[in-house]
Amino acid sequence: MDTSTTEQQEDERLAGDLLVGADAILNYLIFLGMPADTDVDDVYYLKRTGRWPIGNTAGDFGKLIASKRRLARHAQKIAAG
């Protein structure tokens, strides 16, 4: 089996799961059911609380990043309450 092909497929799958920037994260959260009038500032708030799986690329000054899979799982856990 060609391991380079398998690794490349895994890299592509992970790249498709990654959201970069507050706007991308916000749009995905709205897709998951967050109210459409939610503001980008709310994404930064969710990051600051530490309760949502949202990271940062470079400390306090980088772009926000998140995994679609982890966000969906977290939202589902909240909804199940």
C-alpha cells in the first residue's frame, strides 16, 4: 500500500475540517443552528470563555481556528443538555 497516498488523503480530510478566521467560524456556527443575527464579536467571546473548542494560530494576535468536527460535537453536547 502506498503510504504517501494515504497520508495525502488524511491531510486533505483534515484541511477540509479546519476553519480559519472568525468569519468562517461564525458562518459554520450559524449553519449548526446559532441565531443568524450572531455577531463576529460573539465568536471572540466564545474563544475567551474557553468553553468552546476555538483556538488561535499565534497567541493573542493570530487568527482564530477551529475544527468543524469538534464544533459540531460541542454544539450537539450543548443541545442534548
